[in-house]
Amino acid sequence: MRNSWGKATIRDPTLGVLWQAWIKVEQRSPDDSFVKKLRTVNEYRNGVVHRNRALSPAELSQLADVSPEVSPADIHHGLLNILREVLKKPMGEEQMHQKGVARSLYEWGLEQLQSS
């Protein structure tokens, strides 16, 4: 990619690139259930960001591995568990919200790519 002055610019990796790198670092199989979940997260994210698609409570419940009848707080907790699995460390919600969950995960992914 080139900027308006004709110089090459470096783009930050996409979420898809980050989760695929994580899969390689963790040596996970494409058939692994958690890998499939990450693929779904990426598809949902692309739908929301690029196609202005709303996610239904049923989709969020399924992704969070909770019953569709639970509270939004329970869905939120289930979604945070996905992040905890990727980060492989116990984190309280207050730690995940300091920078924002997405930014924290993104920065972690960049660190993992740079250290590999």
C-alpha cells in the first residue's frame, strides 16, 4: 500500500491475521472447536464492521456458550471467557476494560507476532 506521497506504508494486521497467527503459535488444528469459534468471531466482526450487520441475542448466546434465556451480563461473561482462553491468563473484567478489550487483544496479538 502506498500513501499520497508514493511511499510504502505499513498496515497493521487484521483481526483475521492475528487469530490465524495465534492458531499457529498454539499449534491448533483447523478442526479444533475453539479455532472454529474464532473463525465465527471474525465472521461476525466483519459483518458488524463492514456490512453494518446486527448480531442477534441468539447468535451472541451461541458464541458465548450460554442459554439464549440468560441475562445480557451472562452473555457478556461468556464472551469474555473467549478472550481469557486466547490470552491464557486470568483477567478480571476491570483489567480488560482499562484500554478496551479490542485494543488490548490487538496489542497482545501484535506482541505475539513480533516475538515469534
